[in-house]
Amino acid sequence: MKLSVLSSFHKTAQPVLREILTFLEQTLRQNLIGVYLHGSLAMGCWNPHRSDLDLIVLLSRPLAPSMKRRITRQLLAFSRRLPFEKGLEISFVLQKYATDAFVYPTPYELHFGSDHSARYETGAIDTASTPADGGDPDLAAHFEYISKRGICLQGLSIEQAFAPVKSQHFIDSLLRDTSDAEHAIIEKPIYTILNLCRFLRYLGTATPSSKTEGAQWFLNQSNRSQRYRALVQSALDDYQSANRSRFDPNVSVPFARDTLKEIREFPGVSGTSFRDIHDKYPSR
């Protein structure tokens, strides 16, 4: 456990991470390759009113069913007493899938998300441990964020543990995550608005970014309409505070529709050579 790294995080997150890391070390022992932080806490914009804790745990060998149930039960116990509003998002993945044996969508040994606590209470576990099980397309984006912006909390360094994710896999992962934005923006306006902004920023800069950075980039684009700029500014203000603004669907839904259209029409988004194409369109 890298205590010096933990001490740099928000004081609300520190004891939770320390407890989780201790549990993983004691439980997984030699099967633990490393624990890696991604998301808002890793990128310096974590808010206890808005943010969850995002972790990837790399393993050297598969987990037995009994171990999967044990880990799920313990993470559920942690989740019940978190000192912040949102929860945990943790995926356990064989280390080979983060390097030379990468598969898309990526298999995982176990996933825990606090949003699904009710299912876990019944004894259910979330696993897709082989390519035939379908895998999780989100892991490609998580791996890329870890490679570019993540933090190693325990074990093998990021450079040793992760190989670069091909741009077509990263983009497809983002496309899947935002495909339902016109509906999702009603239920989760802050997340959806800022997520679309950081997707646009990636297409414009080829650089993975936080939601905050994506919104700031959007607001600095002089060609954006005033009503969309106001929408993004409200979402950013709420994201950085405990505010709960009301978002007018007559503005937010068209924003989602127009932004998705812009994303899908960007050169190379549906192809396989985005980085080469981006070099030809550096000013977008």
C-alpha cells in the first residue's frame, strides 16, 4: 500500500481506500498484481457529493466462486457505510487482459458497483470471466484512463501492468457509454452533459480528460451556442458543489441529440485509424 499516495487524496476518501486496500491485500495475497485508481479522484476533481471511487484490481489467476462471493459480501459491507454520497465501482480483471491478451469487450472476474447493491444482497455476483461471457466494453476506456491519468495504489506499476488501448476500442467504449444520452440526460443530467463534453474534447485533442476538463474545454469553444454553454456551465457548477439544479429537457435533450450527431460525424469515429485521422484535422 502506497501510504504517501493516499495522503494526497481528499480526506473523505482516504480511510475508505485504506480499508479496501488492506482487505484486498489480506484476501488476495499472491494473486494480487495491483490496484489502480481512475476517475475523478485520480484526476483531481473528486467531490464527495457527486463522485464515486473507481478502481481496477488486476489478478494473476482466476477467482474461485467462493472468493467472488466473499469479496462481494465485504465490498457490500464497505458500501453500506461510505462517508460520501455515491459508491464504489471496482472491477477485478486478469492482468493478461490489460496487456498482450487484451480482448474487446474485456472479460472480468468480478465487478462490484454500489448501484447494484440490492442484487448483491440476494447473493448475486457480477462476473463475465471469459470472452464467451460477453465482457465489459467500459474496461477499454478504464484501461486507457489508467494508462494516461491513473494512479497505482498497490503493486505493479501502470507502465508494467497496462498496454496502450487501441483508439478504435477506446472510442467504441465511449460511444457505447453515450449512445443513450438523449434518454439518460433526463435521469442523470450532470453526468451525461459532462460526459458528452469530455468525449468531444477527446475528439478535438486526442487526450483523455476529466468531466471538469471536458466542460471547461467546451465553454472555451467560441462557436458553441449560448444556451448550450449555459447548460454546460450549470452542470459544471453542480458537479463541483452540492447544488441540484433543474435542467430544462427542452434544452438538455437537444444538446444530447446535437452532440451525439457531432460525435458520430467526426472523421474516423466509425473507422479504425482515429489517431491518423486526428493528425489531419488538428484544429477541430
